[in-house]
Amino acid sequence: MVSLLRLFPLRTVLFPGMPLPIQIFEPRYHQLLAECLEADEPFGVVLIRSGGEVGDAEVVPHDIGTTARIVSASPVGGGRVMVQTKGERRFRILTLNHDRPFLTADVEYPVDEVSEVPEALLEEVSKAFQQVQRFRQLVDGVYQRTVRVPEAPGALADAVGAAAADVLPPRLLQPLLESLDVRRRLERADAVLEPLIRGAHQQAQRAVSERWGGVDRRN
């Protein structure tokens, strides 16, 4: 099935299930927001492949992106609106259209290719993701006895990508988003976990240091 989708090119990779706040200030994206709210439709977030800025009329996006469902939209002054969104599903751009103030595209929604996933790989990624979440709890200053980990391999890989979005550069995450084979996606998620854990650990150390003066502080 091919459908028309409004596009919001960004320098970030959005994964299904991932929350993404976006600040809108350009008139054309105010129009995009109004149309999506009126039609109760998502827009497409797609990583910029080339182009100077988000507002560059000649921007070229990657072919695979994720639809973003609007959760809330709040004016913050100065003609700006803070929009809270959540990633829904992957799409593939078939044709880019330049006939509107913002980009639109004829897109299709690819289906995951399900292949057998080794239990050892699933367990390894699951445990490593739990470690990342524990570090995130330190950053947030909270503790939960149980760490939620998606059971489905594809969803677990997407959760790893979402967790890495503010740690790793988008060029490392776009191949993960583009992996439609579930086993391959989980393998790519496994490959980014080492730098993700390292980055999450560093964030946790900084948070602990700022909050308590460092883990080695004595009374």
C-alpha cells in the first residue's frame, strides 16, 4: 500500500516506540503540524542525508524513516511550539514531492522479515540493555527493581536504538533502523551496545558526581 506522508527531516534517527520532542518555529512546519492535528495523522521523521540545515530546501533525506504520532503540542512563546511525539512504524520513501511548503513523499510501510534468532543472541542483547537501563536510572536519580525489556527481538533492537539516540551519532543508528530482517537488526543492535554502555556509564558517572560529589566522597 502506497500513501502520502508529510515529512520532517531531522539530524536524528527515530525508532518505533521512541519518544521525540520537537520544537517547531518555521511557518511551514506550523502548517504541517496544523494539518496533522486536523487529520489526526502522523508525520514522517527521516534522517538528513545531505543538506546544510533542517530548513534547507535542497535537503535530501535517507530512504527509511519512522512515522511520528503527535502526543501533545504546547506553545512556548516567540512563535514556537513544543511538540511531543512518539515513533510508530517504519516507512520507505518511494518518491519525494516538492510541491508543498514542506517535503512530502509517497511511501510504503515495509513488513519485518522474520528469521530465526539464536537464543544466545537474544539473551546477550537483553542483559546488555538491562545494564544500559540501570545506568539511565542513575542519571534520572530513580531506582526500579524490575527493568522492562521488550521480549520480541525486533522491538528489543528498536529499544536499543532509541536508547542510543542521544549517545551515538545518527550515522551509526540509521543502518539499524533500515534493517528489516529481525535477526540482522538484533545483530546490529548488539554491535552498538558496547559504545552505548560506555556512553551511558559516562553519563551516570557525571550525574552521580553532580548529585553527590562523586561516588568516593566521604562524610
